[in-house]
Amino acid sequence: MELDPVIHAPTRLQIVSLLAAAEEAEFGFVRDTVGVSDSVLSKHGGALESAGYVAVRKGYVGKRPKTWFKLTDEGRAAFAAYVETLQRIVAPSGLSVVPDRDV
């Protein structure tokens, strides 16, 4: 059992987790939610984009340049596999990374 090294970095895991819950997210929102600097988000966003896990869209809102991140289908599958592997790793402890659906 091996965790995906692209996702495993804590900042990238936070980014992918955030994007898994959204259709698309604006750079500033991701930066502020994850709590990193512009340069750190750019670096990790670039790594996720290079892996094919994140699509980056650039555009304008009025005259202001904006950047949006979107988890690709490949990224969603990789994240699901990551969570499944993590669950298999922690299962012997009796704990779960998957929420209890009965609550």
C-alpha cells in the first residue's frame, strides 16, 4: 500500500481535499482557506497541474486577472484512491477516515 506522493504532501492534500468539494475555486479562496502564500500555492498548484490532477484556468473579472483551480477527473480518481489507501492503512487501529454514514 503506497500513498500517492503527488497528493501526500500536506499542502497538496489540503488543496485536493478542498477542490474535491467544489466544481472550481478561485486562487485567493484556495490560498486563504489553505493558509499559504501566493508563491506556495503556485508551486503546489503547478505540481498538481503537471500530474494532471488539477486544471488551471486564467481569466479576468473586470480588468483584474484571476486564476481558478479545478480538480480533473484524473485528480478526483487519484484522491478517491488516496483516501481508500489511507483507510486501509488506518483500519487495523479501528479508526476510520471515512465518516460514519449512520450519524
